[in-house]
Amino acid sequence: MTNKYRTHNCNELRKTHVDENIILSGWINKKRDHGNLLFIDLRDNYGVTQCIIDKANSNFKELEKIQLETVVKIEGKVVNRSGDTINNEIKTGEVEVVIKTFKVLGSCKELPLPVFTDQEYAEDIRLKYRFLDLRRKKIHENIILRSKVISFIRNQMNTLGFLEFQTPILTSSSPEGARDFLVPSRLNPGKFYALPQAPQQFKQLVMVSGFDKYFQIAPCFRDEDARADRSPGEFYQLDLEMSFVEQDDVFDVVEKLLINTFKKFSTKKLMFEKFPKISYRDALSKYGTDKPDLRNPLIISDITKIFSRADVSFEIFKKLVISGSKVRCIVTKNTKDKPRSFFDNIDKWAKDQGASGLAYFTFEKDKDISAKGPVGKFFSKEALEEIMKITKAEIGDSIFLACNNQNELEKITSLARDKIANDLGLIDENIFAFCWIVDYPMFELNEQTKKIEFSHNPFSMPQGDSDKINFKNPLEILAYQYDIVCNGIELSSGAIRNHIPELMYKLFLIAGYDKNQVDEKFSGMINALSYGAPPHGGIAPGIDRIVMLLANEKNIREVTMFPMNQNAQDLMMNAPSEVNQSQLKELNLFLKNKK
């Protein structure tokens, strides 16, 4: 595109353009004053071009004083760089532009953070001046990557036969899931819309409407606390739904999409071309979590039964086992030569996490098998042999043991598994390891209220024939619910949906909702399912998390254009903000006990 502001962009000039008169516009990225010569790196969205001006030029002094990040238009002539000044790190590095004239298009005040460095700055500064932060090379490239990924996904979904539809943003509040963001209705005093936590009910209604394959790059809104892989307020997901499908049909589509996307935008290898399926219970027992990082080769084993042996004298653990605790362990291969400090540091780390610590010993053999370490003396040769059989440990391997109730045990062993693997350098950072977590329980027991609740999506289909499901033992009911996980990060949850109203009433009753409550809270869904609903299922991988993985970032805010801070505040736009009384009055609202 050629206009009065530019004939070329700042990544376009090559040796073929030498001797041409050109116009460039962009931001002054860097300046280097060599006395008689002033070098300026001019930057735009596409790249950088080096420009030079001689002291004899009447514009020299003005350019010499100009503030970095000022927007300028430069007119000049393209020349070759000398051999020793060629910059191979930029595409325009063989040429430079001799400045004839320039014009300031946008002045710049003193910068609160420099744009041309990767120096870390406090989050509040970065978010307040996010428009400057986004000019920085790394995050600028992250946002461009995000755009390209979304475009690629859209094309892939079209290729796979999906149609893109938009579902409502203003909808009704749901009693399940996270906290809603509520919007008061002016025309319906005392009533509120809710921003959708996900288009869950709407995408199911799309299936009931007779459409076969739906997708949407959907904005979702949840009033949740922030963490590294979750932004407070809003996020985006690839929402998809399919009719007349089983679980494996959904898996096939998602695997094709993710494999193509990750191969397109990353040079990292995929550990699996066909993603392994791991049951929820196996995931908790082997990895301590339903978000396992399969790059980590360490496996958790249950050795509780060992502590019923008479030839095991580790009384602390034996007493805990009698009272209902379990013992799980992690074996590390060939760590016999590790110093005592390695083991003690892991034990100390566990105590810092709130656990009682991690017992440990190393398997040895002279004439007989023995155990070296603080608690090794409490185990007989026969007990050690049984542990080796259960864990597949060998001589020279070490073992870390933890004892607690099941929930606490899963937490500490999951964290310990990651800690030990990182300390031993077992994680290959150049791999993406995807897996499916399947066979989630339909219900779970709330330990505080002692009430049975849905463990996942309440609209999921239970496994088995509906007339054979044992409703008297709800905690044994499994659902066609699944998660897709990559490198220990959950990308999405999904399910085959319950499309049978009678079955849905039975399941909601177990969770404490009678028929009238279900009809009131989910009237649109129940009503629609009563008019001929096809079997259907879907999933919704998080766009933000996908891009975070592809960009090798640890925090989701690094791939989000305008994120909120940890307190769900937009420091740049000062949101949330107070509103005036007339606005509140119009909505039939008033603030109580305002301080």
C-alpha cells in the first residue's frame, strides 16, 4: 500500500530497492549518536529499518533531541550498508535509509517503561500502560501469533465441516459453575441478565435446532480469582458441538485440530500423534492429579499394604494407616550417588508446602537387599523386595514416601512428582504431551456440606443404559465427561450431553434439585429437549491457553491483549468504576452502606 505516509513498511526494503526514494512511517525505536552521524531504528508492526542522517542535514539537531517512541514520517534514499555493518538479525539488515526530510506525526511524552528492552517491570505499570507494553517485541509477537492461531483454527473448523454461529451475550444466570457477572435490566426492574460463563446451553440448543456441527470463538465471562493459566473476568474458547456422535468422534476432531495447530505454529515435537486416554481414577493414583504432565516419567505407586507387615517397623506410618491414611511413593531411577542434600532439600520443600515431609531411602545390595537413608532401617529385606515388585524399582533407585488422607496425599505427591522431576532435569521442554482424562464420576461428595453434587457438567450423559444405572449409589456413576490436557495444563472440559429429559430429572434430583427447580432454572433447555433432541456432544478448548503454550509463556496475561490484574481491575481503563446516581436510578438500583 502506497500513500502519503509510506511507500514501504519497515520490514520491506532489500538490496533491490537501493537508490530508490522511499517514504517510511513508524516509531523511533532506538537512537545512536556518533557525533557527525545519527542512527535511528524505525519500527512499525512489520519490522525495523535503520535510518541515518548526517550532521550537515538541517533536520539533524531536531532528530537528535526527539523522544524515543515518537511517531515520524521519513523520506529518504535507500543505500547499501558496508559489509562490516550488515545486520543479519533483521530482514532489512543489508540496507539503510539516508534521511532527507522527516515529520513528526505523533509526539511522545517521557516513557514510564522502555519499549526496546525485555526488562521485567511491575505488573501494575505494564497493565496501566498496556498500549506501550504491547509495542514490546515479545508481547507484540505473542498477540500477532494469537491472531494467526485463531484464523488457522477457523479455517480448520470450516475444513472439518463445522458452521460458525454466534450465541447471546446477555442470558440468564445459572446455579452451576463459577460466579456470574450480572447485568441489571432497565426494562425489567429487579431482574438481571448474566454474561455467559460458556455458551453451554445455547450450543446444545443449536443441536436441537437441527444443525449438525457448530463452532464459535466464544467470549466467556466468569467472576473467578486469577492465576497463571486463568484470567479473571473474560477469556476465549473454541466452542464446538456435534450431533449424532460418540465420545471418540469428538476426540478425533479435536486431535486433528490440535495436532495441525501445534505443528503449524511450533517446532516442538508431539509426544503422541494419538492422544492416550487415562481414566480419572488412574490419573489421581498414578500422577496425583487429573492434569498430568506426561513429559514427566515419574509414576506414583500405592504401597499402603506394606505397612500391615510385621517386618515393617515404621510406626509413624503404621499408626496413620490404621486410622485410615494411605501411603504413596515416587521412585527416582539411579539416584544412589545423589548427595544427602538432594534428598533433604526435597523433604524440606514438602514441609514448606504444608506436608509433614517426605520420607526417603535408596535401595542397595551387598549380599542382601537393604535400604540406605533415614527410614531404611524400618524395612526388612522381604518388605523391600515387595516394594520393588510393586514400584518396579531397582537397586540404585531411591524412593520418596508420603502418608496422609487420600485428598491431601494426592496434592502433595502431585506437587512432589513435578518438583523431583524438575530437580533431576527430567522434563523435556521441547515436547508437547497431550492426553485425554476420561471416565469422570458423575457426582462427588462435598466434604463440608456432606451433600452430593455434580462433579463436572450437570448436562453430561451418564455411562451405561439408563434403565441399568444404579441411582442408589450415585458416587459410583461414571459420566461421558472428559478433559484434554497438555503438559500439565487443562485446555478444556467436554462431554457427551444428556439429551433425555426424564434421565436429567433423575440426576438433578440426586444433586438436590426437584423437578420444579429444574424446570425453573433450565426451562429453555428442558423444554427444547422435550421436542426431539439428537444425541450430541462437544468440548471447548481454551484459546488463551493454546496460545500460551505455543508462545512458551508461563502466564496467560502475556498472550492477552488487554488483561485485568489479579484483582480483576483494568488499570488502563479504570474498570470497574463508580457510576452516577442517575444511572443507578434508571436501573432501579441503589447502593447500600456505601463508604
